[in-house]
Amino acid sequence: MRATRLLAAAALLAALLAVSAAAAKLDLDEVDDSEVLEALLAVDEEEEDAAPPGGGGGAEAVRRTQSMVLVLDNDNAARAVRDHPELLLLGYAPWCERSAKLMPRFAEAAAALRAMGSAVAFAKLDGERFPKAASTVGVNGFPSVLLFVNGTEHAYTGLHTKDAIVTWVRKKTGTPVIRIESKDSAEELLKKGQTFALGLFKNYEGTDHEEFMKAATAENEVQFVETNDRNVAKILFPGIASEEQFLGLVKSEPEKFEKFDGAFEEKEILQFVELNKFPLITVFTDLNSAKVYSSPIKLQVFTFAEAYDFEDLESIVQEVARGFKTKIMFIYVDTAEENLAKPFLTLYGLEGDKPTVTAFDTSKGTKYVLEADINAKNLKEFSLSLLDGTLPPYFRSEPVPQEKGLVEKVVGRTFDSSVLQSPHNILLEAHAPWCVDCEAISKNIEKLAKHFSGLDNLKFARIDASVNEHPKLQVNNYPTLLLYPAEDKTNPIKLSKKLSLKDMARFLKEKLQISDVEIKEKLQTPNIETVAAADNVKDEL
């Protein structure tokens, strides 16, 4: 356990350097804030090691550190929540990679809040080492960020960034809106490079302002700011004209300004912010993945490429994305980041060895692939078809097989011709390579194919449903046996995989009205190999 903690500490060392740089930008007190950051990033056992036997300076340093950052355990966790009106807690585990990534961002946020004069206390809890304490305060997974306000728990579910955490904490502790009253304050806000909603109100009063305040309180991620000075507002949003009242969104990306044209109602303001807060191209990361999945923009276009390839494509994607703002979300996934790209590419059955554009409708679970060259014209047409619902869905498929045997291999692209459009009765086995029970069923299907070989009205087929898809093929478990009667391919009959070989043969003969005489007649064929194969399974049937 100790070795694991030391490895975690080493993994966070580089992050601490970045945090220290961020602290310097905040103009913080060098000694005190360094202690805050180090305390938040420190591994608990190292803090214990800082105190040499018999006390001394090391023990005093630990006490000073723990007065700024509470290190919770089974004995003090509940008391800490009870004794502090506002407590920001990080629950983590030393082995958790996501904890290691979040910890420096959490530390930056804590330092920023301290610099702002926030009364929030900071705490951390090793939930693996102290599971009882974790259960007591509501740490149910790693990492967890929890804010307790007068004992009431608020779980953080936003982006794992300093600005997002700071904004959320300030809103939950009674500061939903920042008031900007001078040009200098406006310039300082712009330097931070964060997304914010700007409201211009002459007297900070009235129904519209009340709705603005309600929206500011309800929106957890985007900072709301307000001013009553048009000159100050124009520094933040140069496009303001003569309006006495104004609302807009300011972002740190090429498409920087978005003007609100709706009614000043909480619901409309929130919808405006939610639809416009993402950039033209969202770079997909571990930190924002949850927000991408839960975005209210249900149509999403993904570009998969290595960074050097995307440099040539970025301007094309931006140009097209500009025409579909708030309607389609454009996302870039770096294929060098296998943990991010591979799950998506596997879903589509693609390799990702070259730049690829796909799309996904999160409301229907429907997939699409741009199979033409990636250029502005093709990407725009692809996006238009996606938007108007005329884009054909994409279904995974292996290459079309060149040879056919007694049991025909069916793939996604041949499912129509081999199964649905075939004039024969088709017994289809849907399997997967990793399926434990499939091997025995596959052997029985091969024996049945040999036994019934030569019959014109019955064919046997097999499809690997883990890599082949078709809209008319729904497989929920493996193996699945489906009989498609020649007269009605729309209603396949599902066979129990528990049937014995004899039971399957009996079922087929009864359902398809095949007589033993008919089977014997078909075996009078000069195909010696088929006759021999059938003879080998006679005894089993």
C-alpha cells in the first residue's frame, strides 16, 4: 500500500509545477498558497513522515498544513462537515488515474477561491484507506468533489477544470453573479480566458434582471457577470450597440461572441447558454466526456485523426461547424489517445488508421459514417443530410466472403441478399468469438447442415453479430438461433439454444414439413462427399 501511495505522489509531482505557476498568476501570497497547494496534493503518509519522532519543526509544519487543508479520516470526517459552514471536499484513491488528473485542478481551484477571500474550508479524504469515513460523507466513487453548505451535500458533476470548479463553488455559496464596475476589472476578466455570460442592466432591477439572476443561480458551470455601464460592457462584448439591456455569451475561441435574442426568461436564458457554451470544435477529453455525452445537442459529428492530420482539417471542420451552431455538435478525437478513440472506433468497426468522420444521433443511438473524401463540400452535405434525417445509417460489416459452404457465412452487407431476400427457409446462427456456449451450438448447426444437405428449401447460415449489424437483426445474447420462413421473413422464429441436436432436427422437419423420405431421396445424389458427411451424423439424429 505504501509503495502505491508513493507512486501516486510521483505521478502528481509534474502537476504540482503547473499548479505553482497558476498560483503565481493569481498574485497569491507565495508561502501560504504554496502550502495550500502542496497540502492538497500531498499523499497522507508523506505528511506523517514530515513529523520526526519527538516533534520539532516537521510536526509544526504538518499542523500548519492541516489547519489549511483538513485531512479527513474515520474519526474526524463527520465532525468536519458539522463544524464548517462551507467545506469543499476531494475524495480520492491513490491508485486512481482520474483522481491524479483531477487533484491539481482541484488544488488550483482551492487556491483561486482562497485568493478571492472565500470562506470555504478545504479537505481531502483517501476513500480507500478510510472507507467508513467515505461512506459517512457520501464519497461513493473516485474521484468525488463534494461541497457541504451548512451540512447539506452538493455533488460536483461538471468539468474537471479550475474555472468550472470555482464557478460552481461560488454559485453554491451565494455568489451567482460577479458585478463588473470598471474597465480595469473588465480587462482582468478577459485575461482569464474563461467562458462567461454577460448581462447589461441599467439599474440591476426589474423582472428581466430577476430572470437573469435565477438563470445564473441554476447554471452551475458558466460564470454570469453583470454591469450597468455600456462602456465596460463593450470591452467584454464589442458588438453591443445602443441597447440599454443586453445578454451575450463570451468564449475563448475563434467564434467568441454569441448574442442572446430571446425573451428574458430563466428557461430561455439557460437554453441559450447550454446550446452555445461549447466551442465550434470540442476537443474530446477525459475531463469533458460526460458533458459531451449529456449535451442537449443530440446530433454529433466526430472527426478522428492524429494531431498532425487534424491540422490540415481543422479549418474545414470549423467552416462547416459555423453553419450548424446549436444544431450539430462537432467533436475532434485524437486517435493517438487510444483510451478515448478506441471505444468509438470499435463501435463503428473502424480501425482509425486514417482521418475519419462519423456521426451519432444520441436520441436514437443511430450511427453514420462519411464514406467520401473529407472536404468542405462533402462534410457540409453529410451534415445537412444528418440534420434533415435523410442520411442513411451506418451498420458494421465484415468484408463480403468469397466462398460459401454448407453453413454460409453472412455479414452485414450480405444479410439482405442471403437471408431476407432469399427464397429459401434460412436457419441463422448469430454468434460471437468470445461466446463460451457458441462452440457447441456451432457444431450442431454444422451437423444439421450436413443432414439436411441437398434440400432446396432449407439453407443454414451463420453471422458474427459482434462485428456485423443490420437494422432487421436484433441480437441480445449469444448464441441466438433464428429460423426465417420462406413465406415470412419479417417474423423469424427463435429456437431455444437448449434444444438437443435431435430436437432441432425434429423442429425443422415439423415446421417446414420435411419428411424422412424426402431427405433420403435427396441423399441419392452423386455428390459422394455430401452423402458421406450425412452418413456420419445419421446415428446422432
